[in-house]
Amino acid sequence: MTDVCDRPEDGLKDKAKFYYEHIDYLESQYKHFGRILAEMLITVFQEEDKV
């Protein structure tokens, strides 16, 4: 990322920043949904153990 930011041609810095921010957002959403899925699976398995 720093190599790209040091090069001013063709708005490459802005494009890199845009994609970097979106990748960061997608990664946080992936982790968030992973936690939700894990909680749901634990709940389902706990309910099955009670039956």
C-alpha cells in the first residue's frame, strides 16, 4: 500500500485507498458473521443436548 501511495499517477492512490477501505470493511463483516454463526450453532447444539 505504501508503494502505491507514493506514486501519484492516474489517481492510483485514491483507488488503492478505496479498495483498502472496502477490503477492511469486508473483513470486519466476515468476522462479525462468523461470530454470529458460531453462537447460533452453539445454541442449536445445546438445545439438541436437552432433548
